[in-house]
Amino acid sequence: MTRTTGATGAVPEITDADFGAEVLEADRPVLVEFTAEWCPPCRQLAPVLAELADEERDRLKVVAIDVDANPVTTAAYGVLAMPTLMVFRDGEPVVSVVGARSKRRLLRDVEPALS
């Protein structure tokens, strides 16, 4: 399933069932947005993530997971607030930030995981 993020594009939505294959076994770092439909900051962040996914597609995969529909993964990583953004590298979370942010700040936050 793909989560539409307006005119700028879309970020693929993953589930508990495919989290391992899509994130933990990925061949490059993966930015996971833990999100919810009822979350206004998540909606605010959606176009930023779509732009980042497009601009950094060679270095970073971007996906979203709905916390309400996927409680196993949400609990496994201790996600308590939305949006929570985690970058996974080699199957491990290496960066975690909470809250909406600008594209510039988000890129600065995740840059260490991309090098």
C-alpha cells in the first residue's frame, strides 16, 4: 500500500508482516516513519518525507508504518509518540527522532546514518 503525500509523491506503507524484509534486510539505510492517520504533525511531515525519498533514493529508502494497524513493530521499538522517525542500518536502529521537522533539519538528523 502507498500512502499519498500530495503533489510531491508518495511513501510506501509497510506492515508488521513485511517490516523485516522491507527494513531489517534492506540493502541501504531505511527511514521509517511511525505514523497515524489521526496525527496532524504526521500529515505535515508527509510532503517532506516524499521529497526526501525522491532526492535521496540512491542512499536512503523511506517508508511509513501505521502504528494503530501495526502494534507489534510499534511496541518492539518502543514508539510512544507520533511521528517517530527511525533510521535503520544493517537491521539496527541507528537514529531516532520524534516530531515533525523541516527537510533541512531532517536531513541533518539522518545524515550520520547515510555515511
